[in-house]
Amino acid sequence: MRMNWGWKITIVYSLFVIAMVSAVIFSTTLDVNLVEENYYDKEVAFQKEIDQKQNAINDSVVFKVNVLNDSIELNIPVKEAQGKIYFVRAADINNDKKFELKLVNGKQKFAKELFKPGSYEIQVEWKNNNKEYYWEEKITI
């Protein structure tokens, strides 16, 4: 049985419509995570972050992160500091972690059980001697 060109156009058009409807349904069911909820406010304050990074460079603050068998060790060569540590996982916002900076002899440890395996960006903000600092580094757990 041969089909004429009218039926062929109808079939192609119907397949296209089905594909488009399927794509719309699929895209609306995806979970979309923004890196930052208030990304505009964060962008406006970006100059402050640049200045904090420059403070760390100017004061020759050297950071080191060691991923050990059972823990993650953060080394910051300062005796006292107040601040926050963020472990940001781009793959899933639900796995982001936030800690207070509590250095003991310039080190702070985190148990590996707190984190799912994957890539993280460590972001450290701290204040020392009335000067603000910022540092970030990517690690894989």
C-alpha cells in the first residue's frame, strides 16, 4: 500500500508535535538549582570579594587543603580569625555545607562523612586584625 504525500506530511507533522510536547513536559519536570538565590545582590557585592582576595595576596597568606583518608584539613596560617567556611557543591545545592571558622593552631578539620563524594568549592571568609579576607579552592572528595 502506497501513501500519498498528504499522509506523509501529516505523519511528519504529528511526530514533530509529539516531540515538542514531550520536550516541554520533560523540561518542566527538571529541578533547576541556582548557584545563588540572590545572584544579583552577590554580583553587586563582587568588588568586596575582589578586595578581600587582594588582602590575602598582599599579606602573603598561604592556604592549604589536605583531603585525608577520613577527614578534610584546612590550613590557614593565622592564629586567630572569625569567619565562615562554605563547601559549595555545584551538582546539588542540597549538599552545600556551612561552618563557623574555628582554627586550632591554624588548622580546622572536617569529617569526610559529612560530605557526599564529588567536586566542591571551598569558600572561606574571615576577619583578622580588622581586615577582611576571602579565599576559594576547588577540591574533589
